[in-house]
Amino acid sequence: MNIAIITARGGSKRIPRKNIKNFLGKPIIAYSIEAALKSDLFDEVMVSTDDVEIAEIAQKFGAIVPFFRSSENADDFSTTADVLIEVLSRYQQEGKVFEFACCMYPTAPFISDSILKKAHNLLVDKNLDSIFPVQKFGFPVQRALTLKNEKLAWLHPENAAVRSQDLEPTFHDTGQFYFFRTASFLKTKTLLGPNTSGIEVSEMDAHDIDNEEDWKVAEFKYRIKHNL
């Protein structure tokens, strides 16, 4: 059995009501729910939330909210792992054990059913513990600069004269989803371990949304990608 867990607490300081804010015609959480449902990978597509309005919107778009998130895991200090452990433990108490789970974020409109299927297939075929999408940094992080007291300096001076193409490519988490084996996760309590792999996605297939400017850029990219 597989489960999709969409984590969507009510509190959001930088973008008020971020998880249900309108994104090109519908609440942004709807995109994650619809991708999960369309993939046909999951026996349950649930939303973990502490918020009644989020729960109602999630149910409207086809997800379930079998229980509300505890107050302990609904503040600014709760981690994704904390929330996942709570959800999986609640299901275990009801006698439901899932072999695979996918933690999906509610502000990730670029998630598609096809990448979820690709992640699931790789997870199984490569016998991985977890897998998630990543993007390559546009510029080598080994040649990063610092700006202190209005003065620039190399973060790693030893790389100052090294050609960009000679430095190892580095990647960052897209902040979209994590597909994982529940048994491994509950044992290690981490989503990135020695048996984790990544799926590289392009700049047009993801965009981290932390502020209003990010939101506008994400909508712009989404319109271009989908010819809207």
C-alpha cells in the first residue's frame, strides 16, 4: 500500500494563507492533490493540517483529512520528519501500514503525475530508501562570494582560479516531494541517507515559493510551461 501525505499547516507568515492562496485560478494545494490522484499510485491521498479551511478545500479537490495535526507539530519549529512520523504512527494505530509514502508540499504546482511515477519506479527498481527531485545550481557554489562589512571575499579562495567547468556540479532540493520506504524512514527518521537518489529537473519544472516575488515568478513560469 502507498500513501501520499500533503503537509499543509495553517500558519504562514511571509505569504498569508499560502497553502490555499489562489494560483492561476485555483488554490495552490489543489495542484499537489490532483497530481497525486492522477498518478494512480496511492491507496490514500491525505492532507495533514491543523486548519479547518485547508481541510475543507483539500476534501473538495479529492483528498482526505482523516485527522487533524497535533498542535505540537503545527508550529514554526516542527520538521517535515516530525509531521510524517505523526501521520504514519496514527495510521499504524488504526492497523494501516504503508510500504511506500510520498511527502508532497502544498505549494508545488509544478509536480506532475509523470514525475511521481518516475520516482516510484526508480525507488522500487533501484531498491532505494528515498528519492526526490533536485535542480543543478546555476553557478558553481564552490566559487561563492561573501559580503561582509561592504567587502567581497571568496568563500573558498582555493577555487578562485578554477574554471567553472572543472568544478563538480552541485544540486539543491526543489522542495516539491519526497518518495520513500516507510520502514527505512521510521528507522532512520531522515529523508536523505546513504541510499537516497535524486531526479534532476529543469529550471522550468520547479520553483521555490517563499515570498510574493517568488509567487509571481512561479506563475510566470507556469504560464509559459503550459502555454496559458
